[in-house]
Amino acid sequence: MSKHVAVMAASPGRLGGVPVQGFVTVPGVGSAFGDDGNLSDEMVWKGLDALAFRLVKATDKALCTASHGSSAET
């Protein structure tokens, strides 16, 4: 069975970690969140939203495949 993960990195620097395809970074993590604890950077928010969507979609696809008795990897 496939195992699906989502990867992100945060750092105080401008890069936010090592950016690679499918990988979300949070640059300037010390100022990326508002006083309310929510992300204040819209681009980071959109990246995290897209990452979560892809993870849920991949997991759902794997669960559907498994429930139909197929051993095909996704």
C-alpha cells in the first residue's frame, strides 16, 4: 500500500527551506504569522492549501483503490 505524505519547511531566512517541486516553504517564519496565530502571507497560505488538497486527493485515491481490492500503486 502506498504511503502519502506532505512536506513543508520553515526557516527565519528568505528561502524558508530548500524549495523543490511539491514542497511548501515558509520564508521568514518569525513574521509569517499574525498576532492571532494565522498565516499572514497569502502566497504561503495558497501553497499550503494546494499541498493539503494534493495530499487529500492522493490519499482518497489510494483508499478508493484499496477498497476495490486492487493492488495497483498510486
